[in-house]
Amino acid sequence: IQFLFLPAVVYTYSLHLPPAVFLIAFLMLFAIYWGTLRTRVPLYLSSRKVWNALESLLPPVQSGKTFSFMDLGCGLGGVLCHLAKSRPDGQFQGIEAAPLPFALAWLRIKLGGYKNCRICYGNIWSSDLSRHDVVFAYLSPAPMERLWAKVTQEMRPGTLFISNTFNVPSHPSPQAYTVGDLHQSTLHIWEMPASSGM
């Protein structure tokens, strides 16, 4: 990026673009990343291979039974839409704090007609994890200890917490599954014990 920055500036200057273009670009970036300084969680997008791996970790299909999945910081809603389509027996929920990704995910879900899927605008710390059988997060190293405390306090025994790429330093995952995508993503998997005194 640094190598290309100066040539990009020179080239952009030569285009004689109106100032409004730069204002719009700034506002769009602000709408995507405005919370990053506060949360220290940038926008990361899970790969399609991660979506497929998550599908294999969902509870098995049981006649007349449903399950609940939560995506903390769901970005553009790719995980939710993929899983909602492949597993109509599940209820899928996401929460997103960045305005533009939230709006795009909300549109994606509405226009896609995903009846078993919904997204909320807000912060992950206000979400109730006790109602969900599987909780998924793709955040950053910064909030993982705090998130682990929330997970162990709220999630029920036997439910799964899955983190893409980022482990919990004080409680490394007992299971890890490396996905063969471009980033060699690793899914860290914890099953909540009968007693959460971990």
C-alpha cells in the first residue's frame, strides 16, 4: 500500500476530480470503519470455505427441532445468508455496529427473502448469548478475553462458541480446524461445559 500510495495520489490529482468525490469517499469509509478506534475490530470478511466449514459444525438435522445461531459482528451478512439458505431448520441472527455494513447486510437479507434470518444494529456487548446454540465471531485479538468472559457467563452447557482466526490467550481452544482458504483461516471451537467455571 505504501509503495503504491504516492503514484495513486499523483494519478488521482491528474484526474481533476471535484472535491465532492473525496467527501463521498471519506463518508463511505467513515460509515464502514467509524467504530474501529473504539472497538479495535476492523471489518473482516469470512471466506466461502469458512461458511462451508461452519455449516458442518451446526447441530445435526432433527425432525421438528430448530436451533439458533448468532454471528457477532456479522459484516455484510455472508455467513448468515449462506447458513440460512443451507439450513432452513435454523434461526440465524447477526449484530453489526458499523452503519454501512449493517445497511448492506440488512438489504441482502431482505432482498434475498431469508425468512429464518435477521440482523440487528448494535454492539455485541448488549447481545444476549443465552438463547443461542452456536455463537460465531470474527473480530480481532483485542476483545477476545472480554468476549470469553461474556461467553462463559451467558452460553448454556453443550452450546458451541466458534472464533474465526483469533484464539483466547488465557483459554486456548481445545479444537481447531484450519480452513484451506487464501488466509489459512482457523476456526477455534469451544463447547460450553456443564459448569462454566473455566
